[in-house]
Amino acid sequence: MEIKLRLGLLAALLLALAAAAAEATTTERRRRHAYAAMMYMGTPRDYEFYVATRVMMRSLARLHVEADLVVIASVDVPVRWAQTLQEEDGVKVIRVENLKNPYENQQNFNTRFKLTLNKLYAWSLISYDRVVMLDSDNIFLQRTDELFQCGQFCAVFINPCIFHTGLFVLQPSMDVFKNMLHELETGHENPDGADQGFLASYFPDLLDRPMFHPPTNGTKLYGTYRLPLGYQMDASYYYLKLRWSIPCGPNSVITFPSAPWLKPWYWWSWPVLPLGLSWHERRRKNLGYGSELPILLIQAVMYIGIIAVTRLARPSLSKLCYNRRPEKIIAILHSTLKVAALWSIFAAYTVPFFLIPRTVHPLLGWPIYVLGVASLSSIVINVFLLPPLPVLTVLLGILGSLFVMAFPWYSDGVIRALVVFAYAFSCAPFAWASLMKVIGSLQNLLEREAFFPRLGESPQLSEFNKLY
């Protein structure tokens, strides 16, 4: 009996040791690989990229990738952002000094890419065997851990001749990193002054390298390889057919390299670009919108209050404009009021757009925008005594265009674009007619004697006032 007990304890101990060894092996394997992104400050869009980075990292975590999640953050990134990434998102934050960009005096240099050379710090992550370096505007459709089997440098050619640096695989090396810094000091060729141009000239023969196909036995490759297009699918390919059809390699990662003001996290990007909703769906599942909801609630209450006040108190400019001034001054005042009315309408359509937080969900952003336009337009309508329908015609047209763009049953992106163009073409006469109606209404209002009494005359009293 005692022998059996000892054998049982020994078996349990061996199982525990085996489990501990397996866990240690798994942990070690995870520490050998990393998905990395970078963050730096100095642009008007810093917060947006912070949110985008968090969404991307949480999306990777939900895919249960077997790798660390790393953010290479410049020292000027706010401490609370770094703490949030570490404590709430499980991301390792590595602080670095900004690399000086020696190409900022080039004629074609774009200042928003000034600090993108910080991406070179990925080669300094020598605690990892392979690193997948990412831009924050990537959407992962599935796990891509097979990329860690690629060689010293692997990237995707979106452009037929120039590879894209929104996602690439590298083997960290301090020797390579130091050599890159030396190349920066000596003025290495860089066509665009950003990371894209520097890396393209640093690895000039990548186009001639073989295509990456992950070995089925899990072994790692060495050398440089081209990655299949499915690892960096430009969203433009989707918009042509409204579906993915990349035959060479898996359809794994979507990127948005062009149109910086139509990045997927902007609330107005959908339904202009259908994939915006996909990004926000990932944010809703991973991060939520707790930081923006209070602002939206305050705006909604404010707009509803404005509509209520303008319905109860209908102001009139007749009291402001009644004076006994020369006719020349009145003529100038007429013109000034016309310009003021038109600019007020323009402001009613633009001000709400800029007040909405840029990264809110489109299904929250668009209703608040419509409510804001309606409330500010109500002020214009009541102050200048304008007919409501012509003032709100453009808003109705915007609502119609949203429904046209969001229609889910287009056969392809070309048909969708043609339908949107046809809708805009058909709405143009109505917009012009509404503008003429507003101008005509202003002119009639200004010519009324009751609105602008003539010099030396008293305004005629209404029948109601004659009773008193």
C-alpha cells in the first residue's frame, strides 16, 4: 500500500514537472516573438493614433497570438497613455528618444512623417528572435503568427515596385540597428524622407527575392523574402469589388495607406468607405467608447435645448435694424445682412462637424451631427425669418447620400460609385433652387417696410397693436 502511495506521489510530481516545463516552454516561445507598433507626439492626430494602437493591440490579444505586444513609445508620449497600455491592454512599452530626421529639408518632405524613423528601433529589440512591425491603421482578420517563420526582413509590395512598411517582419540585430543609424548620419538615400523611403533604399533588392511560404514543420527561414499581398491588403482593393479576392496568400491584414482624413477610426469614414464600420466594430468589442460618450451626451442636450429655446422665443431683427439712418447706410446694412445670413447657414453645417470627437462610432457621430445642424439652422431660420425647408435642403441631401452609400446590396464598388455620383448629380438642382429661395426670401424680407422703415417714417402698427 505504501509503495503504491509513493508511486502515485511520484507520478503526480512528474506530471507537475512536465506541466511546469510545458508552461515554461510556452512562455519562452512567446518571449521570442513580438508584434510591435510605435507611438510619437507632435502631430494634431496624436490621440487618434493612440486609440488606434490600443484597438489594434487588443484585437491581436483577442486572436490569442503567441507573441508579446510591444509599443515603441517616444519619451514625450504622456505617462498616463503608457500606463494605460501596460495596465489595461497588457502591452510592453519601451521608451526611446526620437531619432533626428536628417531629410526634413528635402523639397518633397511631409512634416507628418518627421518622426517615422523611430520605426528603426524595432531592430534594437534583441530579446526577440522575430518582430512583426506594424502601423496603427491595420485591421487583423485572423492570426498571422506564421510570419515569425520568415527571414531577416520580409515585406509586402502594394506598389508594384516599392514595398510597404505598414507591416514587415525583421530579425532584431544591434549591428543592423547601428548600421542604420550610421546610414542616417551619412545621408543615406531616402526618396520621401520617411521610414518608407529609407527602408526601400536599405533593402533595394527585395523585389528580386522569393515569395514567403511558411514551412509546414514550423522552422524559420533565413534571408529576405517578399510577403504575399494578403498580409497587407490595401483597402482600395476591397472597394473595387466590395469583397476580398486576393488569390496569392491568406487574406489576413487590411491596411489604409492613403487618404489620411479617411482613416477607418474617423466617424465620417463610414459609410463613405464601408470598411470604417469594421474598425469600429473591433473598437466596440475591445475598447468601447467611454471616453467620448459624455461629450456626445452634453452636445445632444445642448442641441435639444437650442431647438426648444428657438421654438419658444422667435427673435426678430426688425427691432435691431430699425433706425433713422441715411439710405446709403441702409443699403450697406442690407448687403451685410445677406452675407451674414449665408455665412450663418454655412456655419450651421460646419460647426457641429468639428465639435464631435473624431474617433466616436459612426452610428453615434452622424446622428449628433444631424441634430447639431438642425439646432443651429433653427437659430438661423428664426433670426433671419427664413423658410425652413430651403435652409434644411442640404441636410436632407446629406441624409439621403448616407442611405445611398450604406446600401448593402451593390454588386461591386464601381456600381456603388456611379450610383452615388448619379444621386449627387440629381440633388444639385434642388440645392441650387434652395439657395435661390433663401436669397429671394432675404431680399423680400429686407424690402419690406415693416422690417426696415424708411427714413422719417414710423413703422406701421399691426391690427393687434392698434387695439391698444
